[in-house]
Amino acid sequence: MDLKNEILKKLVKSVNDCNFDGAGSLVVTFSNRPDLCDFQTNYALIVAKNMGMKPIEVAEKIVENIEKSEFFEFSVVAPGFINIKVTDKALSEFANFVKADKNLGVEQVEKKRFVFFDYGGANVAKELHVGHLRSPIIGEALKRLHAVMGDKVLADVHLGDFGLQMGLTVLQLKEDGYLDAFFDENVKDYSKIPMQDITLDLLNDEYPKASKRKDVDKEFKKMADLFTLYIQQHKEPYFSIYNKIKDLSVAEIRENYKLLNTTFDLYLGESDAEPFIDETIKIFVDKNLARESDGALVVDVARDGEHIPIPKKSEDEPQRYKNPMPPAIIKKYNGGDLYATTDLATILMRNREYSPDEIVYITDNRQSVHFEQVFRCSKLAGISPEKQKLTHVAFGTMNGRDGKPFKTREGGVVRYKDVINLLIDSAEKKLEENGIVGDKELARRIGVGAMKFGDLSNVVGTDYVFDMDKFMSFDGKTGPYIQYTIARINSILSKADAQPSEVDVQNLEERKIVLAILKLNSSYNVCYENYSLNTLCLATFDLASAFSTYYNNCRILSEKDVKRKKSMLAVCLLVKNCLEKALYTLGIDSVEKM
Ligand code: ARG
């Protein structure tokens, strides 16, 4: 049951009865003048001219033809708007329907699909930093949203575990003397070699060191390429060393994702696609889709009007392109595999093992060209069937207050863990002000929830400012405000000397709450269509805020009329359930008290 849809059906029927055109394009929107009406349509304004009529006449005819109902009141306003008011009775019925429905009235998609999510994407041996926060936040929420909307979902973390960083790290460790035992010719069984000297802290030092060095030392870079190739070829002892580093790193990565309420069904990585790489390359070669270029194997993916060379002003200027869409490199000069190679082989693997209707990748927008290349390649080669949807959800950057990418005071990269600790500390201070001391898990829920809500409130593709004070405010469009509203309802429900019954809408505050639920429920579909959670965040806030007004204006606990009190408590419980469902979808924990 969706009141907005019911209204639409009535209007369409009347338009058809009147023999007017364009019933298919009629839209009903939430009113932007809630003091006048709850919904409206400007259909008459759009179609009147073509019919040679005045908009007001069209609107009046439509309204005259609608059968009277105890649910809706239709009226006409100059120059031709149709305003719709929903009666208290209709709102009560809707509220009780939502209350009883197992999906709380959120309408699922008609065509349920199997959607595969690829997010997280942490890189083994590289420490997680602030840039790794958005993918798990957005990915987890999108996955949950799809599940709420009825899709079957599966999530894979797709670790970066097959690239140059592996070769760099192993080479640096070797040069610094940590791997002598592995390179001792007498050693046969690498699994017995103790690794106590190799810690996460060491890896966090060694990789950046190597990464800097590769930019200035060509020989070092070449050697790292070779080490990477050996790892990709499972050559010993490189492969055993790599596996030990990977185990260490993945344990840490799992912990980090858990702090963000992010979970995966599959903990696979680029390396798991390795058995599919030869076959993938062969498909491109056999279908004549690849050509050689400077020893590498590339696939041309540019279409007309793309990748047009811009004439150089001088000889030594690098070549630039209009609408850049460079060829995808699927084999490196030394036979090594690249990011595109493993992504293509991974699509082949996923289709062999799962064949989902859609694969959704969540990364920052600097990878847009990469994914466009990979998607085009997969379609060209038929690795992804024509009917399969491939989606890249490209998010913007999390900036500091100065509007530039978030950095430490010294200008360094902010570590992932540091951000989380900052959030937890700040939440602990807030809780202390409310007299709650020493509850670390509660502080994590609030701190992390604050960041997630702050993040997801933005249209996914835009940059935003990480503003801790704003995110953490208990009052405003924030995660803590929603959690606080739930905690407040918990307290009302536990203090009440009566049980919630059915909702019976009696006043303006209750009308606003039920309308806010209606809006919240319709926002799920908007987010589903847009791959962005911002509409859901806003609607969740609007519901919490409608509840605050209700709480301030209407005495619930001291209500004398027991029947009325039970109905009011039912409103409270309904709001709590709807808010909790929204928070769950966003991947934010609810809290009992705060
Ligand atoms: N590891 C990658 C990075 O750090 C992200 C992986 C995204 N997923 C993918 N299938 N390429 O940028």
C-alpha cells in the first residue's frame, strides 16, 4: 500500500475517463507547501496547451470526475494545480499497514535480481588510510539497500593482492635483510621459517620506502617488476613470502572493516582470478581484439570522438588527448599481469561461478577510465554477457576543512585507524557530557555512525568535507541525532504504563510523522535508482525531526485517555522501527541509550 500510488491511480483513471492525453506522463509529487496540501500534480499545466484548453479547466474536469473517497480530498488551485490532501483516516490506515508489514511498507522492486558487489578493495601490504573509508561505507549501504529492496546480494572485498606493491615490499624486505632464511639454498620447507620479525608495523614502513624508491631508482623498479612476476607465477620462495605477508595483512584488514560494520561474503582478491587469466587473454587473442604495443598486449576501446590526439606545441611536450580513452593494457611488457588483467579475469570467474545480473564496483572517481575500459573489454570479448549490467559507482574525495584532501597537520596521509580513533574519542567526550562513561562500544557505534551518516548524506559522486564537529552534533542532520531519537523513544516505551496499540492519527504532529514515513519509504527506491543514499539520509532525518516536534508538543506519558495513550505509543514504536530500518540500511548501528 502506497498512498502516493493510490492517488496516482485515481488521477489516471479520471484523465482516461475525460479522454485527455498523456495520462502516462502524469506524476504526483510530495507537496512543497505542506500547509496547503500533502501532494500535488501539475499535469494540467503541462497538457492544457496541446488540448487547446485552459489549465484550470483541465484540472477542474479531472477533479470533478474523481469519485469521492474518505481517503483523499482533491482541489484545484490557479493556474491549474491539483492539490491533494490525505485524510487522517487514510494516514491511520497507512500507518497500521506499515506497522504490520514485514518490510515496514518499503515496496520491493518488481523484478528481483542477483546483484554482486565489489567494494572495500584494500591492498595487501599497504596500510589502510583515509582514502579507504568511503568504499566500504558506500558499498555496505548499497548492498543492504538492494537486499531490503528484494534483490539477492553477494559481496566480495576484492583485495589488491597481485600488483606491484607485493613485489616492492618483498624486494625491500630482502634488501633490508629480513628474508635471509628464505633465500638460504639449504631450506626446502618455507612453511617452517619463523616470521616473528615481520610485523605489520614493519610492513607499514617497508612499503612506503620501496614505493618512493621505485620512482627514482630504475633498476630497483625493474627488480620489483620481476619479483611481482615471480609471485604471480607462484615461484618460490617469493610466493611463500608473499603468502605470509598476505595472512598478516588480511587479518588486520578484516578487523578494520569490522569497525565500520562492513562484512563480506567472499574474501577473494585479484590473485584468485589467476587461474582464469590465460583463458581470458586467449579470448582476446582468438577474437583478434588485442594488438601488440611496445611488447605489451593492448585492446583498443576508444569510440568515435574519443582519444583524439591534441597537437603538441613542442617536441618534448607529452602527448595529450581530447576525451581520453587509452587502450586497455592486458599484458605487461614483461608478461606480468596488470590491474585490468585481473579485473577482466575476475569477471570471467564471477560469471562462471555466480553469473549475477549485475556487478557493482564502488571506488573513487579516479578509477572511472579504468572501469570504462574493463567494461568495454568484457562486452567486446563476451566475458560479460550482453544482458549483464556492469556499474561503476564512482565517489568523490573526503576533504579536510580547507577543502583539500584530508591530511595530517604535517601534511601526511591520515591513517584509517586514526580516523576511527578520532571518532571514538569524540563520541566518548559527548557521552561523558551525558553522564555515560567507559562504554567504548557505544562510543564506536556513535562515532562511526556519525561519519557514515555524514558521508552518505552527500550525493555519492561529490567531494565532501570531513567535519567532525558537524557530524558528531547530537542535534542536526547527523547520525547521532537519529540514534538519539531512537534512544529517546526507547526511554518513553520503557517508562510507559501501557502497551502500544493501533495508530489513530488525531493531530497535525501525527499527520506529519506518517507523511514523513511515507516519504522515507519512497526514498528507498530513489536511492536504488541513483546508487546514492543521500535521499534516504535526508528522509530519515525528516522523520526524526517530525518526531521531535511531536515529543515537544504532545504529552505522551501523561496522557489520561488510555486508548489515546496506546495509540500515541504505537506512533512512537512505529517511528522507532522505521528509523532503525533506515539506519540498518545505511550500515549504522542503533543504540539502546545515549
Ligand atoms: N585495490 C583497488 C584500489 O586500492 C580497489 C579495487 C576495486 N575493485 C576492483 N575490482 N578493481 O584502488
